[in-house]
Amino acid sequence: MTSVQIITPLELSEAGLHASEPVVATNEFGQQVPGHIAAERILTVYLNKKELVTLMTLGTHPELLVLGWLRNQRIVKDINEIKAIQIDWQTESAAITTHKEIEGLDEKLSKKTVTTGCGQGTVFGSLMDDLDKIKLQPNAIKQSKIYQLLHNLQSHNEVYKRAGAVHGCALCEDINLEVFTEDVGRHNAVDAIAGHMWLNNTAGHKKIFYTTGRLTSEMVIKVAQMGIPTLLSRSGVTHMGLELAQKVGVTLIARAKGHHFLVYSGNHNIEYDSIPAAPKSYQHSRTARDH
């Protein structure tokens, strides 16, 4: 991945909020039970006073969310063009200012695709054309390390465990989690990590991206743009997600939980060094077929 040098300081507000809200519900016995539910906040994004999009978010990392959204939508290609991102929850707005006007902005905004992401994601511009320029470097992974990483991920998903109704995403390398974030839509969680990577000049070629959500075309596009060659999920895969992954070289590992996973793309990048014993039902069915 090409190194990005941040020449001018980027002004960011610090407006993160709590991810959940306390509530009292009534259970099946008619008893009142205290608990928490996931927050869901409106954030309308403005670029140089021009309205771009309204996002629904937990609001825990709004500056990184907006920064990553700008990057993944290819609205702004160079982080040095951005002067400031300021969040104001009273007006439910994110104000982005740049050092100069963004060329071709109206054309990018005119090309809009509503995706299948939770909370309904939106992709602007000719991102499919940009994918033709991406070919990711393969990253070999040992089966044993997939298991270790899945084990390490179990201690996260804090908001989900407390309140539910959210998706989690993680930026990982080897068996280690480097960044973990949750939001009401998986595309928001992806964008927040993209913003973190952009701000910290983090290369993606040795990373693994984990998500609790489906591996859709939107997920593959965003991960490919971040330069990450491996996508891991406890959920399933869509057909377009698979086609795009095969096109750009993303290894897709889905239905990953415990000692089970399914590799849909990039099987040659997996070293099967920790194959579990087959369940008895599988062994019995194979024996019956062999006879």
C-alpha cells in the first residue's frame, strides 16, 4: 500500500458518546428488569456546507466514522485536502471543511447505489471502476491462527453483550486485535476503522478484517480499498461479494465460529495445519458412500 504522509494537521473534535442507554423493560413474568439498549443517533454529514448523507450511528467514534466514510466513498482521495471535521450533536451534524473545493463532487454524488448493509449503506461514485485498479497481495494464514484469532475475538463485542442490536468489526494482524469498533450498521464500523487507518497511515497488506456481518459486495469493496487481503466473518457470503473477492484477490472466510469455517475464495492462502477430527456423523456418511 502506498504510504500517505500527513503534511497539514487535521483538526478533529472529540465528540464520542456512550454506546448504550439504560432502560427498564418488562419480562415474561411481568417483572421490571433494568438493562441497556444500543444508542442510535442521527448524524448528517456536510462537506463545505453541502449536505452529503445522513448516517445512523452509535456515536462512539463519529470523527473516525466520517473520515473513513470519506475515504471509502472516494469523496476525498488525499487526507491532506481535509482541514477539519467537527461534530455537533446539538444539531446532529458533522461539518467537514477542506483547504479547497473538491473537484467532481456533484458527479460523484449523482452516482449512488443503495447497498444491502444493515442500516442500508450507500455507495457513491464509480467505485466499481476503481476496483479494476486493485489487486491485493496474498497473505498466507495458518488454520491454527484462525482458531486463535477467533478465540481472542470472543472477549470483545462489548456493546452487543450489554445491549444487542449492533455489529462489530476488528482490524487484526496475525492473532492480535489492533482496533475493535461496534455500531448499529456494519458499514459504519468498517468506515470507523478505515478512518483510523487513514489517520494513522496504517498499511493493510498484512491485516485481517473481521466482521460479525455478512460478506456482501459493499464489505469486499471497502476492505479492498483499505488494502486488506483477508476478510473473516461469523456470518455468510453473498454471490456478488464472492465474485468481487475473486476479482480483486480477497480471501473470504465465513461461518467462522469455534473450530468451523468455510473458505469461499483464496483457499490456496490457507495452511491447514490444525484439522479437527471429523464428527461421527460425517465419518459414518463417508463410510456408507465408500461402500
